[in-house]
Amino acid sequence: MGARGRAIVHEHLERVLTELIADALRPALEGRPPTTTRTPSDLFARYVASTFVLVLNWWLESKSLLLPGEVNELFLRMIEPTLKATLSDR
């Protein structure tokens, strides 16, 4: 698949992941009053999805020798601080 085709697939993947992540987070984040210091759940869902696609693109384009599990660990290390802060920000 060429770069343009991959970009189209990854754009769709990011939209689908954003929806899935938002749906999964909704119960944990529901009912929180809005404040200026809380990360909105829809923004957080987009952040996680876009970071996933970013890591996936990097892995494919760099021809990295990392195994899928190692790439997953890299992704998790990148989002874990924000995930913890967002979920503990109740």
C-alpha cells in the first residue's frame, strides 16, 4: 500500500478508535463537572487514538525491528501519564 492509501486507512482507523475509546471511557468520566483543569473526555479519546496511529505510522515507516508487543509497550509508556492524570482527575 502506498503512502496515500495508508494515510486514508489510518485516518479511518483514528476515527473508529476515537469512538471506541470515548465509549470505553464514558462510564469512568461521566458525571464530572467541567473545570478548566480537567481534560475533556472527547479530547482525551482523540489524543489516545492519534498517538496510537502516530506510533503505528512510525513503526511502519521506520521499518523498525521492534516486535508488536514492544511497540505496544512504547505506545503505553507514551500515554500512561496522561491516562493516569485523566482518570484520577475525578
